Amino acid sequence: MRTPIDRLAVLLLIVGAFNWLTVGLFSYDFVAALFGGTGALGSRIVYSLVGIAGIYSISLLFREAPASE
């Protein structure tokens, strides 16, 4: 069973992946556009949360899957 923190981390990783997709395909930084530029406090918070979620998610790779009944 995944914890709420696991689910939040995956959700933040999806946001980060979507942002990188828009940067790669369209040269459009969705987070920066939403929060007022790459240097804006809101953008920096989102970027930091995505980075922390990525580091936290490393632990998901090494966890045993729960046994099914």
C-alpha cells in the first residue's frame, strides 16, 4: 500500500514531467508562465518541491511490493 506522501511525490513528478515535456516540445515553461517567471518565488517553490519529490521517489524503487492476498 502506498502512503499519501508516496502519492504526493508521484503527483509532483508528473507535474515536473509535464513541465519538461512542454519545455522540450514547445520551449514553453508551464510552471514559470503560471507563477511569473523562473525566478519568481512560486516557481522556485514548485521546482524545489518537484526536486524533493524526485529524491524521495528513489526510495520507491527499493521498497518491496506488498503481498497480494
